[in-house]
Amino acid sequence: MRRRRQYLMAMAVTALVTAGVLAGCGNKEDSTTKTETQTEENAGSQKDGSVTSKSAGEDAADKAQTDGQQENKDSAKEDGQKADDQDQQTESQEKSQDQQADAENETDKNEIFGEFKTKTLDGKDVNQDIFAEADLTMVNIWGTFCGPCIREMPDLGELSREYADKGFRMVGIISDVSQPEDETALEIVDKTEADYTHLVIPDDANMQYRILRNAQVVPTTIFLDKNGNQVGETYPGAKSKKQWIAVIDKMLEKVQNE
């Protein structure tokens, strides 16, 4: 009877202990689950925060990039406008300079020899009115010392005769002769049959300057209209008869059609 009572008490104690252990285990599991849930929630919250932060950062970066691109576009546009304005200003200045240069050149062309008085190689008096005797005058400036000048003079003599009835006249100016009847010059003209009018350069400093200014080398050829104005360009150096024909025809057409 006593043993049975002890046995029942032992069973009761064991039941109580087992119930306590199970209760403790249940709380521990709940606590663990709760902890894990809180951890997951925190992680999720951190992840959401990270995503939010990242998104905000990306938005800011995109905005900064967009602003930077727009600023670069605006800057490039402004620089382009400045460059265009500068180009227009430069072009305007260059145009003005070109117009001024053209005007100066035109003035120079209209004052090739100006008014002058001199003599022909055979001693006749002559002045600027000699150019009014033809629609086009070919003025060939040559020297008695100049080989190329002398070699082209036979062709010039032929051209003078061939174009005589076409409103054309040939005039030679001897750069190194200032007095008529110069023996060397007369001999050259005779041998080359360059039997057109040749002028000597007088002691007139103004005419000497004008001739030397327009003839840096000899021979040099200039075409003048009946008013004594230059037609076309200045031709330094000698040319063949065929080359001169092409130039003369072009110049005659120009002055006779104006």
C-alpha cells in the first residue's frame, strides 16, 4: 500500500515536470519563431529602405545627368551662336576690305599713266591722247637690254599690222631710253620690224614713277581703253603670238561691247 502511494506520487511529479518542459519548449519555439519573423521583417524593411534609397539615388543621378546634358546642349548652342556671330563679323570685315581693295585697284587702273607729255622714238610730241585713237591699246614696256623683249617684238609687229583695222593699236614704251633717236633702240626696232609707235620715258618723275610702278619686270604688257583706263590684268613676261591673239581678242570684245 505504501509502495503504491509512492509510485503514484512519483508519476504525478513526472507528469508535472513533463508538462513544464513541454510548456518551456513551446515558449522557446514561439520566441524563436517570433524572433525569426522580426528578423525577416527587419530585413525586408532594410531591403525596402535600400531599394527606396537606391531608387532615390538613381533618380538623383539621372536628374543630374539630364541636367548636365541639357547644360552641355545649352552651352554648345551658345558657343555655336557665338562662333556664327564671329564668323559673320569676320566675313563682313573681309568683304569690306575686299571692296576697299577693289576700289583702290580700280582707282589705280584708271590712273595708269595719267596726264603726260613725251616724245616718240623718232622725235614726235605725244601725250595721253594717243590712247583715244583706238578702242584698245596694247602697251608693251620693254628695254634695249632685254633678250625676251627683243625676241617677241617680231610677233608684236605682225599683230600690230594684222589688227590695225579692228580698233586696235600697239604702243611700245622703252624703259631705259629717255631721248628720241636713240641708236640702239632704233636698230632693234628696225631689225625686228616692230614698226609701231614707241615712246621714250621723259625726265618727268611722275610718269617715270607710274611706269616703274606698273612694270616691275620687262617686258610687261598692259591693255588700255580709249580713256586710258586699264582693261584686264597686267601681263609680266613675254608670250607667243598665239597666246597674245587669245588675249587681244578677249580684250577687244570686252571694250567694244561695253
